[in-house]
Amino acid sequence: MPKTKYLNEAEKKAGQNAMYIEETINGVSYSLLADTIVYLLALSFGASSLALGYIASASYIAGVVLPFVPRLFQGKNQVKVQSAVWYLRGFVCLGYLGLFFLEGSAAVLLLLGIYTAFCIFRMVGVALNDFTLKSISSVSNRGKVVANVNVAYQSSSMIVRCLMALVLGFQQFSGLFGMLMLQMIGVVGNTLASRKIRHIPCRSVVTYKKGRNVWVLFREAMQQHMLSRRLLLRWISTCVAVIFGMTVPFLRVELHLSGSMVVLYSVALGLSAVFASFFSKQFADRLGSRPLVVLSSLFTLFFLVIWVLLPASTPPIWFFILGFFTNFFISMVSILVVRLVAQVMPDEEAISFNSMVNFVIAIIAFAVGLVSGMLAAQGELARNLFTLEGQVAGNGYSLVFIFALGLTAVETLVATRLQEVGSYSSQAAAAVIFSVHGLQAVSMLEKLDRTTNPAKRRALMLALGNNLNNIATSEMRGILASPFSTDKKEVLRALADRPRPALFDVLIRIAQDNDSYVQLDAIAVLGSYGKEPRAKEVLAQLLLEGRWSSVRSMASKSLARITESTEYLSIVNELSLQARHIDEEIDFLLAKRFMDKQGLFYQDFFLSVEQRRSATFRQTRYAVLASFLKFGSPRLSNLYELMNNGDVKDFLSGFLTEARDLPQIDECYDEILVAFETENWGYVRDFCMGVLDICDVSQNPCFENLRLGILKGREMDLALFDIQDFLSELYFSYSLGKNSRS
């Protein structure tokens, strides 16, 4: 059968594994070829603030070439094109070796030229990579896949930056030679990453439709409210990231830190990005991106205010800490925005669409980079801009951080206006993230996703049922909405123990659904919702109009738990005569126990005999009645257990020995034992009736009605009875005799 361009699950899994490995290698190569090391090279040749601003935005400025990508590679396999441009990205970096022979402005120009070429090939790859990421993930796990990709990239990047700091810390490697040596290692790593990309399954090709240029796609995107706001958020968040990249030269220019210390700072930023990836992996697919973007933007605002006001004389460690937390929330926004855009990215013209998105980023980033560079050049003005309690506050880059602050404020506003189907509100998301119970619930859900052992799943569902956080409630709602789930009954059991008003309507719907396989369980749970007026109405309706007798019996039990009145007792008494199965009989008996406080139903003690029920049915019914009255040891169910498993004489002698504290049994001990051995049921009945005739239990109406019910057996045909009936007669006669007032 021919395959479509869409991947199956096995191919997606293989693609994810290949991308994780590729991103791990890419984290190493990119850290050695770009970012911090380029800043250090530029500063070593005396680059100006404008040049540093250009470097901060060059990765995005290169997007100006993207409109030509669909035309240039039309009809080519997307992954193969991505692999080729990744290889070229590393190849152009061999030009950095020319820095050995240049100085001053010429070296800076060569550096900027090579870095620009590097960024152009990188940007083409990124445009293709966004669609590749979408093709190997699905709606349900896209947030997790995006986060895993970032974890793979940032983890290896962080490790290699630590090694960079170590290498640059040695005097012989701290200069140009050491930095270029590291870059050549990066070229090798980049080549390996390029080869690994080819292992990602892909049947999609680059497409281009004549007349569908960047301007047309941009105009169409802006006319769609959902898409336009997500793209606007993507562009603004990128600008904030570009500006925050200026903190690297800030440490060198304002704090005068060494190259190795600046690299260590970049390690801290990488570590924060790893944490951001882990965090988004845990929460993005469950809470949605929108609320997390809003919360992250608000925290970014807070930390940027500190960047604005913190003087350069502050110990460097505080800038490291501040950078860690600021970059954490900036990275969170970046990861989440990628997920948001991927959700609405068109399958057709995907490369053209990404080219348009990154082309706009290029223009904006270029402007932002230049503005940031110019603001950084106004150091004297920035240092005297603020005073706090008579002290000068701020630093030479305060204007740069104010610029980022303003863009983040706009980002927050756009995020609040964003619409995302199925996402939590910001308040609800905060209740999960900033709550111990919320974090515990997320941890349990992650374990549930990985656990197949039934016993462990039951334990986790029980723990989840005791967690009242809204994310636990949401997960339980989802399980109950499923037509079939192995966890559905466990959820209902949890709701019986810990009722949740938020799920009451769901329970009502299931309880009224005659074709739901957990209808009876849902009806039973409604008995725990006594404070809900609708619960009584629905249960009464099911009692009167339920399609199945099992539904009516279960409804009677739950209704009795809620009302504990005689309002529906007559109906329950009538319906109980139609009980077909023992579980229905038990439900009706439990209902009567709550509704009939006088215990009139005990007068139907031998109803199962009259109905010619089986031995199992009779034993169960008698044992249930005994459990209501709590006569104590010995328990009737234990006597039946011994009788069913062993010799009657051995079983009965133990019971009779314990029962000899009743004078009548003590006097007739041997005769009773012989009567059971010889099946002399007439003697057994006469003995029991004799005990009950002189028994006075009028102080307890239930006991009295039970006595009257057993005495009715005197008028019944002896042939209808068997050993379980006589054993129950003997047990209850003894128990009532023990409780007699005379």
C-alpha cells in the first residue's frame, strides 16, 4: 500500500529518537561555533557596541534569505535539504581560520561576514526544522517532544560550555588560538549532526506555489485572529531573547569579567534553559501554553526591572543568579510559543509559511539588534538615570533592559488576549504550579502515563482521588468522558471516598446512561453527594423508572444513604420482591436498613425460602442481615465458611461450645449436635422456636421484628428448609436469647 507524506507512529518514534541524538550533537557544535564564543572573538578585536548588537540579532537577521528557499529547493526532500544546509553551516566556519592573519576592523568584518553566512544556513535549517518537529509529533505529545528536543540541545550545550570555560581558563588557550581550536572541534560536531538528520523519516518535499510570496502569506496570516496573535507573540518573544543576549557583552564590558567567567555565565543560562524544558515538558500538554506564557512573561517583567536598577558594582554572583532566573522564563516563553505556532502551522506550504515567519523575525531582529547596540552605547546616560533612597541605581545597559521591559509588557498583553482550546485559565494554572498538591498531581499523572501494572495504577488512582487540585479533577473528568478506560471504575471509587462537586454533572450523566458499563458504579457514588439536591431527584427517577432491576436496586441504596427517611420505603419494599440477583437483594436490604428504622423488613426473614432461592443466595442474605445487627462473635458468615469447607460436626461443635453461655443450648448441647448430624430438622426448629417464645427483646424494635420473622417459620412447610436455614435459625435464636431482658 502506498504511503502518504504523513508518518505513522513507528516512523514518528524513530524520527523523535533521531532528532534527540541530532540535537544533542547540535548543542555541542552550535556552542562551539556561535553565541558566546563569537562575542568573545569580537571583543578581542575591539568590536563596537553596534557590532555586538548585530551579533545578538544576526541569527535572526539571516532570515531575509528565506523567501527564496521554497523556490530554490522546490520538489526536494525536506530532511535532505535540512541536512545539506546544516553541513554548509559548518563548512563556512572554516573561514574563521583567517582571523590568524588579520587584526582590528578587518578581523571584525571577516568575523561578522562568516558569522552572517553561518546564520543564513542555520536559519534555512531552522525553517525546515520547525516542520520536521511537527511531522514527528502529534497534538497529544507535541509539548513533550518540543521540550525533549530542548533538553537534549541545552544539556549538551551546557556541558560543552563548562569544558569551554575550563579550556579558556588556561593561559595558553585563553587567546585566539584556543577559541579557534574550539571552533574547529565545533565544525566536526556539526558534520556529525548533519549526518544524523538524514535518519529522520520524511516523505515531504519543499513546495512552492507561484504568487504565494511572503507578503501574501503575511497578509493572510494577519487576517486570522488566532494565527496572527500567536505569530505576534513569536516575534515579540524573539525580540526579548535577542535583547537579553546583550547580557553576555554586558558582563565583559560593564563588569570586566574574564572570558572563562563569561562562558560560565552562558553555562548558567544553558542550565536555566534545561530546567525550562523540563518544566514545560511536565505542564505544557496538560495546562496549555497560554497560561504558562502569561505567568512566565509576568515573572520576566519582574526580573527585568531588577536588571534595570542593579548597579554594576553589585557582586557578579548576583548577575549570574539573576540571569539564570530571567533566562528560565524567557526560555519558557520561547518553547511554549513554538508549540502554539506548531498547532496552527499549515501542512501545505509549511516551508513557505516558516520562511515568512522567520523573514519577519529577521527584519524585527535587525532593528532590535541595532537599537540595543545604540542604547548600550549610551552608558553614561543610563548610569545616572535612576536614584533609589539617594543612591544612584542602574548600570550602563539599563536603557537596553528598559527596552526589553517594554517589549515584555506588550508580550504579556498579547498573551492574555490569546485563545487556546482546552487550556487552563492563568489563575487555574497558577493554582497547579504554585501548589504542593498540584505538583504532586502532575507527578502522579506522569507515573500513570508510564505505568501498565494494574496494581500500581490502582494505587496511583487512589492517591489521585485524594488530591483535590484542579488538574487532578481535570484528569478524572477526562477518564470519565472516555467510553472505555481501565481506570474508570477506580476514578468512581475515588469519588465515592472524596466527592468532588466539580464532577457532579458528569456523574449524573453516567448514572442516567443505561448503556454505560459503569452506570451502577456512578449511581453508587451519587450516594456520597447528599448535599446536592439534584442527587435525590435523579436517584428517585432511577428508582421509579430505571430500565434494569439492578439500576433500581442500586438507586434505592444510594437514595437511602441520602434521605434516611420512609418516603420511598413502600416502593423499595415492592421492588425488592422482584430482585433477581443477590447483588440486587443486598442493595435493597441496605436501602431498607437506612429507611426502615423499626426493622419491619426483618419480618420477611424467610423470604428467600418462600422464593425457593439457592443455598448461596440464602447464606448471603442471612449473613447480610447478621451484619446489620452486629451481634458479635461468632459471626454467621464464619460459620457458613466452616460449613462449606469442612465437616459439619467439627464446625458445629465449636459454635455450640461457644454458645453454651445460653442455658437452653447448654442443656441441649448433645441433642442439637445429634439433630444436625441426623438432619432431624423438626427438633432443631422446635428448639429454636422454644428459645424465641420466651425471649423478650421488646427494648429493640429491630430485634423484636426479627424474632417475629423467625417465628413465622413455625407455620411453613418443613420440607422447604435446608441446613443453611436451620443454621441461621439456631444462630439468630442464640443471639436474640443472649440479648433477652429475661
